[in-house]
Amino acid sequence: MSRVRTRPTRGNTCEKLFEAAAQVFEEQGIGGASIEAIAAAAGFTRGAFYSNFKSKDELIIAMLEDHVEQSIRRNLDLLTRHRTLPDYLEALRTMDRSRQDPLGRSPLLHMEMILFVARAEKRRPELAKRLRARRKLIADIVVTTLRNSGRNGVHNPEWTAAIVLALEDGFRLHRLIDPDTTPADSFLRAITDLQRAIGISPA
């Protein structure tokens, strides 16, 4: 008879630590949050934390990496079911964000963590790697949805992806500063306008 697993897997432990860290970061600030507080919020000991991560910085990098990986999987899954850009954007608009990872649910925390890591110059290549992965994802989506619509590709999909990500980050910041004039769907509305400008709108 096989033994029943009674200890959580490393994946489950990391997921609980990610959720707990997001909660503690939002309550205490990233700089002020201690490893002890994060471990306690997850229901673990300090030793359990160190069995998975060497430091708080390593935990943060892992959270950012997990967020990018989940975002890529989620978007590629949407792309298999919504093949044209208008359909894909509508699916994004109506997506249930409560099921996302903690950084997907809290764009502000995501931005704060990026800035926290960026303060250490030696860590910036880690951020650059994930930025390039996000750009490639958007470029692939643009190329694929154009092909599915029977249209020619844009001149430079990589640059288009860079514009899209800059818009997303900009509208996140604008919504934080002035939510009254920056609706929650501002980014997707801007993308709809951009697709018309570069000729990806429906025929």
C-alpha cells in the first residue's frame, strides 16, 4: 500500500509563502516585512522558509518569476480559444482575476516589487529577463492573431509589444494616482485604439 503524503510539496509550500508574502508586503511594506512575519503568515517556521529560499530577495525574485510564468500560460491558453485580437481582448476584459497569482490580483504590489528589485543594480538583469519574456509573449500574440485574421504582420512586432507593455504600466500608475479619470479598462481601451491604428481591427 502506498504511503499517503502528509507533508506539503515544495510547490504547495512556495504557493503559501507567495500568498503570505503578498499579504505581509501590503500590510508592512516590502522593506519592513521580515522573514519571520512571512513564515508565520504562511503557517510555517522560519526554518521552513529557509528550506525554500535563502533570503527575502530570493523570495521576491521567485514571486516575480512565477507571476510571469503564470501570465504566459494564461495568455497562451486564452489565445488557443480566442484566435483573433478583438476576441482575445474581450476575453481579457472579462477574465476572472480573482483566480490569478497575488501579483496578478494586485498590480500595485507587482510594480512595487519590481521597483524594490530594481534598486539593486546587480538584480536588474533578473528583471530584464522577465521583461523580455513578456515582450516576446505580446509579440507572439500580435503575430498569431494577425495570421488567424488573414492579415499581414506588423512591421516590427517586438516594438509593438514594447509599446503595449509601456501602456499597461503607465495606466496602472495613472489609475493609482487618479482613479476618477482612469477607468479600470483604460489599458484595454487603449489597446483597442492601437489595434485600429496599426490595422488589426476587424474587416
